Amino acid sequence: MSGSGGFYKYRCKYFYTHNCPNWVYVNNSPCANCCAEGRDADGEASELPSSRYSHDICVPRVEDGVVHYTLMEIVNTDESGNQWTLRYKVNQTQIPIVMTTSATPGPPVPATSY
């Protein structure tokens, strides 16, 4: 605790980035001077409500006994935040299948001609 009154004081959120010397009562928050200079408005102005942005997820699928993950996103479709839809994040193109084997290769065969 610093000072009297029994409250903890913390450095301003912009102590390192803008060399702000002020103290605040809530950790990781800007002081009144930084708010007045518009430093805190940069990060919060671009944020959307949590119901308005999409959430990226990896959806597992199994093909021929192999697990593949597809990048998809959950998107809100209405203003109330109750309707969500799942859609592909990237275009799904057919990727050629490469055959693999679990067989152990034999010993190398030396070349006969140089």
C-alpha cells in the first residue's frame, strides 16, 4: 500500500509506453490525464460488442481414419445475439490426396553406374 487510506495504488496503464508518471486505483487502467489526451479512446473505440464479432474455431472431421481440422467461424446473424451460423473461414478447395504408407523402407541399393 502506498500512502494512507488503505487503498493500493498502481502505475498508469501508459507508464511504459508514454512515460506517464501518474498513479491510479485500478490496475491496468489509464489515469485522468491520459484519458483527457485521448490515449485510452484508441483501444476502446474499435472494439465491438461481444455479440457482433465472429469467433474463429477449428472443426475436426474424420476422413479414412485420419483427423483433419477445418478453420471456420461462428458468426452472429441477428441483432439480438441469439442466432449464430457456422461458415468456412477460407475457401475450401479440393486438395489432392497424397498416399502414405507405414511400411518401413528397405536398405538403400548402391548405384552401379557413376
